[in-house]
Amino acid sequence: MPKSVHITAPWPTHEERVGHLRISKTRQRELQVFVDEFKNELSSRKETSVRPNTPEKRLKRASAA
């Protein structure tokens, strides 16, 4: 079994990624709007899907019935 490799380099910054991918300022703004909309939708989903802490009933196995 091969040994695990631990990469100790720091994570690239946002600006470094954008520079590497050559994303224009206009496209960055378009993508940021998309990301903001997704975050808002995701946060609203989390708020509405909160369940009470009651455990659900387990179904009986067919062989146990």
C-alpha cells in the first residue's frame, strides 16, 4: 500500500485562482451574482427543512412480521 502524501502548500487565494483561470472582471461579477442567488436559496432551504428532534419509527423487516 502506498504511503499517504500530505501537501503542506497554502491554499491559493481567490485572486490567484482568478488569474490562473483568466476570468474577466465582467464574468467575475456575473458569477458572483449566481453564487449569491444560490447561497440565498440554500439558506432558505435550510430554514424551512428543520425537523424536530423526534426519532422516526423504524419499519419492521418483512421476515420479522
